[in-house]
Amino acid sequence: MKNIKLWISAMRLRTLPLSISGIIIASSLAEYNGFFKWNIFILAILTTISFQILSNLANDYGDGVKGTDNSDRIGPERAIQSGEISPESMFSAIKTCILISIVLAFMLIFSAFGVNHFLLTLIFFLLGIASIVAAIRYTVGENAYGYNGLGDVFVFLFFGLVSVIGGYVLYAKQIDHVVFLPACVIGLLSVGVLNLNNMRDMVSDEKSNKITLAVRFGAAKAKVYHLTLIVLAIFLSLLFGLLYYTSIYNLIFIIAYIPLIKHFITVYKNVNTMLLDSELKKLALTTFLLAILMGIGHLLDF
């Protein structure tokens, strides 16, 4: 039982709601336009979760073997850092997770496109490979992009653009203009979660030569960057609601602005980045809530 709890902890289940936010809103938009299918939805959720778990395990492995996860780190103790799971066991788990991700991605692509959309099948096959590589290369390897300040770019691309736009194409077999603003909103808030994590770990990351954008910017500019992400996300989500307005119910997602604004104020007033850990979960869950409410609001067309 203890071993199971260790692996569950290593998978970082609290990150999963954020990872599926893009699929939730993409599926809602697809339902509105008459493209939604349950089999695609279920497989998209499972595939996304498998990618996220792979990323979390690889992150634990990469930071663990490099010594980035150490006693200077503020957040929860990681699996390899604690010594409860060996690097060898973690590496084996990563290989198993890669296999599961490939199988799920293949099932998803086949369910969505069958044999009638060769170009889309090829594109999504390449996107699947890119997602797996990106999940691993964030911290694993000598040139891990998370150590060179590129994590924010990849999170915006994969959590925002690929998740929402790609998720919609799985249903519709085409790209529609309605997906772009939600994709940017989810991408910006996902980057905000990453930046918050990096702000919290600035001291230990800099000592370990993990040069995130937060380390590059310094505490003051990293805060400004974070607040900019939140403001842009709020602005673009409101713009989405107004551009596609048909009913007051479309704007139900404004409810999610309450925790977002509270988060904004907390970060604005913060003078010690080490105290930001509790805001991580709040921002991730608020992003999930916003995705659900944007999706539901768009469907309430009366």
C-alpha cells in the first residue's frame, strides 16, 4: 500500500485538472458546432492524462538525478529526492508510461480520423511524438529546455494551442476561428502555473543552474510577468465572451474571475516568493473552472 501511495504521489495528480482544461473547452466548442463524439472525448482525456503523468515522472527523474530537487527546494518533496523511489525504478516507470501514451494516442488518432484523413493522421501522429518528447525533454538530458528558460513557450504551445486547437480538430477535422482565443487563455494560465512554480523555486533552481525565466527575470520582473499573464488571460476570455455573445449565460465564466483576482492580489502583495506554493493549486483549479464555465457558457445558447 505504501508503494502505491508513493507512485501516486510521484504522478502528481493535482496537476491533472490543469492538463485536461484544454480538452474540456475544445470538446464544448465541438459540441456546440455538432462535432462532439464521446469516444474521442474519453480517449483524448486519457491520452492527455498519460502525457501529463509521463511529464511528471520525467520531471521527477530529470531534476532528481541532476540534484535540482534538494533540501533548498520549497515545494513538496519529490520521489527520487526522498530516496523512496530509485532513479532506475523511475526510469522503468517512464518507459512504461511512454508505451501507454503511444497506445492511447494511436487509439485516439484512429478513432478520430480512421483511414479517411491521411494528412490529419500524419500530423497528429507527429504531434503525439512531439508531445512525448516534450514531456521528457523538459528536465531530462544535457540540453533540457526547462533548464534554458524555454519551458514557458512549450507549455503555452502544448497546454494551450495543441490542447484546444488540436482537440477541436480531432472532432471537426478542421480549424474554426472560435478556438483561438480559448487556446490562448488556457495557454497563458498554464504558463502562469509554471511561472508560479519557478518563482517559488528560484533560489534552488539558480543554485542548480536551472535557468528558468523566473531566474532570468529576478523576483520583481517575474512577478510583473506573472501578473501580465493573468491580466491577458482575463482580457482574452472576456473578449471571447463578447465576440461570441448570444446570451447573458455565455458570460457565466466571469465567476472564475473571483479566484483569479484574489490570486492576482496575493501575488501582487507577495514579498517572499517562497510563500507562493499554496497559490499553485489555486491557479491550476481556477484554470480548470474557467475552462468548464467557458465551455458551458458557450453551449447555453438561449
